[in-house]
Amino acid sequence: MIQHFAFSLLFTAVFLKIFIDKLSETRFFKRAENIESNKKSCIQELHKHKAATPTMGGIAINLTLFVSTIIYSISTGRIIWTNIFLLLFGLMGFIDDYIKVKKKRDGVTPKEKLAGLIIIGIITTVYLIVSGRIDTQIIFPFISTSIEINMYLYGALMVFLIVLSSNSVNITDGVDGL
């Protein structure tokens, strides 16, 4: 297991450096006009320094995740399906960035993004429940208590948390200038 972690870490570090250098040579940058056209002044303020920051860095993250998952799957005979589902979220991010760069508009609309995240969340949750990889027990670790809830309620909660987590990452993505 440690060798898979070490390989993934090394592969990611080397590949990201090469990928970011190559990406900087292309025209895949956050465009100043896209940042300035955002209706929310707080977003404009947070992102104004990013006009020359390469975009589509998620390609590198998802590619390293995919390669690491394939190598782990080949060496252990197990497939890590949750990583495959993460790639779907990466695809959503790629489509959003591609539209921003090539179509010169604000990317995927909020309604389209929400619909896509909900669909991916449902697919992920259904797989995890049907495959028996998770149960419908909610554990409260600090008070040593757990409760068993209805599968449908648990599924809805899972989809909600998946969409919430993904959306919060999207909102903060890139604010740090990376």
C-alpha cells in the first residue's frame, strides 16, 4: 500500500510540474474580461490577480488520479470505483473551464452545474448503496452514538453532501492563485 502512495505522490509531483509548465505556454488562461464580467464584485476582487493564471489544472490532477487508480487496480486486482466517480466531477470541471476559455462566456450555468452535480451524486450514491460498500448508519464520533436511517433518506443525504462538498470546492477553487 505504501508503494502505491509513494508512486502516486511522486508521479503527481513530477507530472504536475511538467503539465503546469506546458499549460503556461498555451493560451489556456483565465481571461481578464471573464473575471471583470462577473456580476459579483467579491468574485471580481478575489480573482482579479488571476488573469494570467493557467486554467484547466484539474486535467493533471484527474490524469494522475486515473493513472494511479489503474496501476493500483492492476497490481491488486481491485478497482477503486470511488476514484472513477471522482473523474466524473473532474469532467464537469473540464467542461466548465473549456467553455470559459474557448466560448468566452462564464462557463456552465449554475443550473447546469447543479444538475450535473446532482446526477453524478445520484450515480455515486446508488452504486455505493447497491454494492453494499456503505450502510445507512450515521455515526456521531464524539458522543459514541450512531443511528440507522431509511435507505432513501440516507441516499438523499449522501447526494446533498456530495453536491455540497463539490460545490464548495468549486467556489474556493483558484482563490489562492493556483
